[in-house]
Amino acid sequence: MVLLIALLILAAWATVATVIELRRDGYRRTPTDWTRVAGRDIDQQAESGHVYR
């Protein structure tokens, strides 16, 4: 029983620490700058991945 309580406390501590670190790291979603992607022509439209003959 003591081990179970210790494991629950450790899991709670790890969850809180993870949330705090994720808030501190400055990570934010940023849109892709398609002008910097190699091999991509800006005027080129997306092509279908399936070819039907």
C-alpha cells in the first residue's frame, strides 16, 4: 500500500512538473513558411497522390 501511494505521488509530481516545463519552454505553434521548404515551387498546386489509368 505504501508503494502504491508513493507511485501515485510520484506520478502526480511528474505530471505537474511536465505541465510547468511545457509552459516555460516558449513553444508555440507557428505556421509553415512555404517559401523556405526545399523543392517547392510557390506557383505549383498540390497534386493527387493516386494515379488512375
